[in-house]
Amino acid sequence: MNKFISQLTISLIFFGAAVFGLSQLPWTTWFKVEKAKTTLEKSLGELCLKTISRADAVIKDSTVLVLLERIKDQICNENNIDPETIKLHFIKSSEINAFALPDNHLVIYTGIVDYCKNAEELAGVMAHEIAHIHKEHVMKHLGREIGFATLATLVGNSSGAEILRTITSTAYSRSMENEADETAIIYLQNSGINPTGLPDLMYRLSTEESEYMKYLTIISTHPNSEERAKNMLAMIDLDKTYKPVLSEEEWEMLKSR
């Protein structure tokens, strides 16, 4: 009986100490910081989109958008990502580019669709950018390059050009880029989409980097595209059978429109 009472007393002491310790943590401060971070990210995303829309036309053709949304949804649904949280934007621009913006915005330029040889290459690009979004690389990258205090000032001054320029012209860290590559391959394999499209695209770009490096965010990084393509190919189960993400007719319609 005395042993039981002693054990109960010790347990109560530990429980009380734990409760007291947790009560001393700055929960309110942490929640305020998280809320401020979310508000800043939302404002940054909106500001970047406004900057883009001033320069290029936003495509709202439902026939085209439904095909892009289908690819996005297939990637998200099979990887426990709510597809509604990824906000897709299709922009008419000859730039061969696609990139992620703060607040889960995924921007695709018509130039990258024209450059891709098939829907699987485009799906690979989308999976790569969704990985950047899901791993929260965008805000980490901006925080490293600009600083959160400066970002808040830029939002207050309605200056989206510098933020957008940082996103599209400065490299993610090596670790972030490698993580996005690897995660994209996992996403594609889980989704039943042939993942060789992404390394195929990267390998082709490796022969053209001098021309396209200044435009395409997915390759304006280190290591170089050929090395990254080899690393991704090493992850792929080449014996697995995959179904086309879009039919040939749908792909041609997407490119033509």
C-alpha cells in the first residue's frame, strides 16, 4: 500500500511539473507569430499574382484549365494533398517557365507547355513545383534571400516586382532542390504517372542550359540538370507500367489552345 501511495505521489508530482512547464511556454506569442506568417504569405502571393497579371494575360479557357487541373488533382489526390489548396494559374507567356508562389499558388506559362514533348514532362514540372509548395520551400527561400522583415515592408509598399524577381531568378538551396526532385518522383510514381518525363526534360535542358537557364526556375539551380536527371532516374522503378496522364488528343488540344 505504501509503495502504491509513493508511486502515485511521484506520478502526481511529475504531472504537476509538466502542466506547470507547459503553462510557462509562450503559446499566445507563438500563435500570433504563426498568424502573422500566414497573413504575410497570403499578401505576398496576391502581390506576385497582380504583378504577373499586369505583364501577361491570364488564360481562363475552361477547356484548357480542366486538363491542367486534372493533372494537378491526380498528383495531389494520390499523395494526401488537398488539391483545393494548390491554386493553379495558367499564364500566356513565351517564357519557358513554371514556379511556385507564396500561399500555394502554382504558376504555369504557356511557354513550358510548348516546350514539353508530352503530358508526362509537364506533369513532372508540376509535381516538382507542388513539392516546393508542400515542403514550404517558397517562404524559406524568400526569407533567406530577402528576410521576413523586408518582405513585410515590400508588401506595405505594394512592391511585388522584387519578390517575383527573387522567386524566378535566384536559386533554391541545393538541399531544397534535391528534395523537390526526389519528392516529385515519389509523387508521380504514387499517382501512376510515368516519372521519366521529369528527368527526360531535365536531360534535354542540360544541352540547352546556356539558352534557357535565365528563364526556367527548375534548372537555374545547382547541381546541373544532367546530374539531377541521373539522380532521379536512379529512383524510378522502370519495370512499372504507367497509364498516360492525358490522351494524345487532349495533349494536342492543350498545346494548340
